[in-house]
Amino acid sequence: MKAEEFDARFDAGEDVTHALDAARARRPGEEHRRVNVDFPAWMIVELDREATRLGVTRQSLIKVWIAERLDHSAA
């Protein structure tokens, strides 16, 4: 299906989900890139303690904290 036809069907309220390949869908700006950061041992211990308390992984905790800080700085 061409993009124009897809848009017209979508705008008309038709269900166009059959024309989508969800396995290949990507959100713009959500591509992941790997970075390496070295932390002192005491900081890893504290990160792990907080991650365990919250029931999340260390990586998830770090991502959330950095995202919160970036959101705060942008405001």
C-alpha cells in the first residue's frame, strides 16, 4: 500500500494495523547507543542497594535518574 492510500484510509477511520510491521517499528529519537562509564566501587555498592530497594536493575536506575536530571535541566 502506498503512503497516500495508507494516510487516506487512516484519516477515514479505517483500521490500518494490518498494513504495519510492528516488529520493525521504531520511535524517532529512541535509538539506543552504548556508552561505558566507570564508577568508584562505593558508588556501585550504593547504586545496587538502591536498585534492590526499588526492585529494578542498576542500569534501569541509572537511566531513570539521568532522565529525571535532564528533564529538570530542560525545564
